[in-house]
Amino acid sequence: MRKQRIVYMKRPPFLGKNVIAMNLFGMILARKGRTLSPTTVFHERIHTAQMREMLYIFFYIWYVIEWLVRILRHLSAWKAYSRISFEREAYENENNPGYLIQRKHYRWTRYL
């Protein structure tokens, strides 16, 4: 498995105050001065696997559309985020170090 590249920035784009890190095209952007836990890094590695199988751009298109639909349904940005299928797969499996080895393609569709 490839090592995940982590870039620490003083003011990462798109990161709100409570966001620790985000994955941008397979690269983790994190706040300078923050240490990422192995769980957070693995969570982002799951997102990288999702991105690869969707050729990156389709991942972002699906992510945004699903988030917007869920905002309309739940009327809460946080609830919408926590119910995105990509996030559900990543959170459910972030503590399973062997997950990426056994993961089947498009596993996130289980959470739609």
C-alpha cells in the first residue's frame, strides 16, 4: 500500500475550524501544528481508494450532490455530512487496518 502524502498548512483551503484534515486528490491537507492520528490517516486512505475507483472527479461530483440531497432531507449540514455514503464507509472501517486489503470496489454503495 502506498504511503499517504500529508501536507501541513497554516490555513488549508476548505477547512473549517473544527475540521482536522481533508483529502484532496489523494493528498491529505491538515492544519499546521496538529498531529494526525493513525485513525484519521487511515480514514483518509479509505477516501483515496474511493477516489481512485471513481477516477477522482466523479468522486467529488457524487460527494457534493449526495451532500446537497442530504442537506435538503435532514436540514443540517453536519447530519448531511455524517450520512454521506463515502463518510459512512470510512468511519465504519477506519479502525480496521486490514480493510483496504479486503475492500471490494464500490463498497460505499452499501451505505446509500
